[in-house]
Amino acid sequence: MIIAIDAMGGDHAPKEIVKGAVEALKYIESDIMLIGDENKINNELESMKVDLSRIIIEHTTEVIENEDKPVVAIKRKRDSSMVRGLDLLKKREIHGFVSAGNTGALLAGGLLRTGRIRGIDRPAIASVFPMGDKMGILTDAGANAEVKPRNLVEFATMGAYYGELVLGIENPKVGLVNVGSEKGKGTTLVQETYDLLEQSDLNFIGNIEGRDIPFGTADIVVTDGFTGNIILKLTEGVAKSFSNNLKAVFKKNILSMMAGLMVKKGFDDFKKKMDYTEYGGAPLLGVNGAVVKAHGSSNAKATMNAVLYTEKYINSGVIEKIQNYVENRSEEIE
Amino acid sequence: MIIAIDAMGGDHAPKEIVKGAVEALKYIESDIMLIGDENKINNELESMKVDLSRIIIEHTTEVIENEDKPVVAIKRKRDSSMVRGLDLLKKREIHGFVSAGNTGALLAGGLLRTGRIRGIDRPAIASVFPMGDKMGILTDAGANAEVKPRNLVEFATMGAYYGELVLGIENPKVGLVNVGSEKGKGTTLVQETYDLLEQSDLNFIGNIEGRDIPFGTADIVVTDGFTGNIILKLTEGVAKSFSNNLKAVFKKNILSMMAGLMVKKGFDDFKKKMDYTEYGGAPLLGVNGAVVKAHGSSNAKATMNAVLYTEKYINSGVIEKIQNYVENRSEEIE
């Protein structure tokens, strides 16, 4: 098997991306393909003095930048590392594709170049991050600002498969993001979705409120891409603001600095728990192939973890399960 | 002037509510009216041995509970403390009304009993909480799950008046919650709202993302009530989860407990900054009268602060400014 990595995507490309991908070889059975400017990639590889036997280099001349308009970029930059990866995945010349590049472009390209799983209306971003003392999934984390109930049910189903088969969460609890816990709360969209989820085979635990999300009340947190994006970034913002305030408390004087040293180990453990680089990127569920979005600011460790989880994802059978689900769905929902 | 307080609403009613309202008398010029079961209110007052010269007791026999359905409760419980307060406000027998009771009922009652400001389509909850090193307003924080662009513009305008005239924020910066900072991002709703806000007289700074909210990038954070509710509760949840983890770090062993004592003062200051009880409740902007929702778990201090801010709100001229705005609005927006 071959896992391809977009060597040109992300804030720290190509250096950290190449480094992380090579590092991953120690833990995976697949070979890796590095897609991008071959000179730049070779420079990185030479400086690392690595064994090249399990590394393929695929040369491309263009790069999709973060500022590029997603659909335009995918249509025009045909010789970009991202488009090449998605095309090779469609042809099954590779088995998975990881990119830390432009999220919108990866989504658009997933749809336009690789294609959807037949029967899935809209792919979703499934963002994996710590909720309580374990990992959870937020889906859709930003792919679809406007959705229908059937989309949310598909997000929930795909997220539950990924949670169970890739992250190892047993019988994952599915929660619907809403403004109150009782049935009947919220917009027409969530009310209709509630009914559909109740009738589904999922382990649906009902509505969950904003304050429940960080405590891991649900394993699979289901919402539209607008709300999901706000949830993801607000969580990041509150945590960051909190930790800035914390640092200020410890920097106040000699005594507080000493106190800081005394609890350093505890804080390091806590930071590790909250560290996104540990959690291996976000799969684009519903795309017909293992496409994984790594965080834009991915360093080598984050890239490595994304590659590791991509191999798990390929081997998990999640895509086949989604295909099965779509084919055996009892009725056409609209 | 008379500020009335719903003595029966909130988790700690009537004790903490009565205590806080009485405490507020030290700082306000208005008299207070305590609405509720007169026996219970008198018991509390007696145990406090207070001067009764500036206190009016208004007896009611019913209580709207948190579990009650808002509209049903407002229609059926005609002799409840909440309905009485809203009715007296409509008749201008009182000048402001504070309740820590059922939020949905207070909103429904604000509309059905007190009434809207003529020309304002939908009242909104303006939640005041710390953003960065200052106070900011989130509006709508949960009143309207589904809205039109004109509603969001009205929320922004009313929030800006309140921010300026009650909280003292000079030329408040208005930000529209969205999934990206560039114009053209997000749902049709936010795109259309963006255009209207750009044409308005507000100090509109454009879209703000979830991660910007806690840093106070905007003073007035504008969004629909669904997203606003999630933002409010998620902020609460992440902060709570973070602080639980923090406590665990300090409780680990003797050394870490010592460290905890060494930074206690710094943490206390930080906690005070984040303490909702300091911020005086959330006005229901668009209702034709000063109706303020205090947090359901309000203690005496939170109640006192809510009463203090209610007097500021009454004296601020915010309601007159909203009336003026509506009358002079250049064109009918739909």
C-alpha cells in the first residue's frame, strides 16, 4: 500500500511535512509517496540521510496556497501537489492522501477529483479532539455551512463508523448539538434531524448543549459545518486565552515562578492531553478514498500522526461500511 | 423610580434574591419592589433586619418554574411573580424588572405582556461577559434560533447602544460571527447581513471567527440565537473543564499543593475577572422596558449587580435611542 503526502501543503512545508512522513515509516507497513517539487523534497531527504527504499517522489510544479479560492484553485492548478494526490487516489494508484494545505481546496478537490461515495450527499470534516478524558469527533467541523437533516444523519453515521473502527470507541455515543437537552428544542433543522437519528441504528443519546461538549458527554458530536467551525475555533480560543492568563499568573513574581516549576510536570501532562498533534488529522468522510486533513500548522509530529491514522483508516473498512450503509438504507431520505 | 425583582425566580430564590436586592439599595437611587409570596419575602426581610422604607412588597401566588413551557406558563400563570412584573412594567408602575427565572418564559412574557419596541421585529438576549481584558456583549445569546438579516442588524444596533451607554464602551466594535474573516464566507444569512452591516452607521469590523471571541477582537459579537447559545455555553464548558484539570494538577501531591497556595492570589484575581456574578445580567433588548435576565444560579452578589445595571440601563436612554433608530431608519428592510 502507498500513502501519499502533500509535501507542499501547510505552514511548515516542505521541511516538517517530509520529516514527519519519513518518521511515520517506522510505524506503518505502507510505503510513502511525497508529492511536490522534487528538488525541494530531495533536499529535505538528503539532509535527513534516510533510506529511500520505501519512499516514492512524485514531482509536481504547482502549489495551492491558503489564499487561493478553493474551487478555482482545484480547476486551474492541475499540476499542483494536492490535485495530483487526489487524482492518484481516484485511480487507486495510492491508498490514502494526507494534506495540511488549504482546507476548502482539499474538500473541493475531494468532491471534484476523487469523488464522493455513491449515495452520500455531502462529505464532512470529522475533527478529532480531546473531549473529557478521551478522544471524540466533531462532525461536520466546517465543510458544509448549510445542510439538510439527511446530511446530518449521514455525518453522524460516518462519524460513528470512524470512531468505532479507527479510534476504537466502543458503541460510540452520538449527540446532536442543540440549545437545550429536551426533544423539540432548537431550529426546524435539528428537530427534524432528532427524529431521524432516533429512528436510526445509531447509539443516539439525544441533544447535547455547548457546555457538555468539552466533558465528552457524546463521542460523536453532530452539527452543521457553520456551528462546527465555531465550536472548533472557539474551543481553541478559550483554551488559548485561559492558558495566556495562566502564564501571566505564574510570571507575576519570584514566588509564582517557583510555583510554576513545582507543577511543571502536571502541566506538561495536561498540555499533552490537549495537544492536537497527537490526534492525527481530520478525515474527509464521504469522499471515496482515505483523504485526511492535517492541521495547517502541523509540525513533523502532527504529520507523522496523521500518516499513522491514515493507515488505520485505510485498513479499518470504514469506507466499505459507509458504502454498505448507503446501499442498505431502508428508504430514500430527503 | 422603582426597580422590581422577581423574588421567586432562580435556583436560590427567594433567599439570595431578596438579599441581593436589598444590598443593591446602598448603591442605587431607585426604590425596589419585591414580587412574590409575601410571607416568604417577609421572612427573609425579617431575618435581615432591614429598613423597609424603600422596599415595596407585591404579593403573588404563583411561580413559573424552570420546567414550565414558556408560552403556556405566561398565558396560564397570570398571578405569577414574573407575569406581574412584566405587566407592571408595561403600565409604567415600575421602571425596570429583574428575574433569574425561566429564560424562555421571561422572553415570551417580554413579548406578550410588556411588548416590543415598535418597529423591532425580534427582541434579543444581550449577554455580557469578559472578552479579553474588558466586558463584551454576545447578542443574540439564545432568544431566536432562526433569524433574518434584518434581525441581526437590529441585534447589532441595540447591542451597540447598550455597550456604549450602559457599559461605557466607546464606539463599540461590532463583529459578525462567521467561519472565516473574509467577506463572502459562510451562509446566505451571514453574507446578506454582512452587506447590511457594512452600509450601517455601526463601527462594523467585519467577520470574526470563534477563536477571536475570547480575546475581545469585537465588543459586540453578533449572531443568531442558536449559535449564540452554543457560544455562551461552550465558553462556560471549556473554562470549567480547563479549571477542573487545573485543580487536578494542584491536588496531585504535597509539592503541587504548596505551589497552589503560592499562586492563590493570582488565581483569585483571574477568577474574579471571569466571574459572571460581576457582570449584572443580560438585558432583553427590543422589549419596551428595562427587562434584565439574571443568571439562573444567581447568588446575592449576582442579583445585586443585576439590579445596579438595571438602574444604569433605565437611566441610559438606550430604549429611547432604539425607538429613534427605528423611526429614522432610512428604508424598510426585510
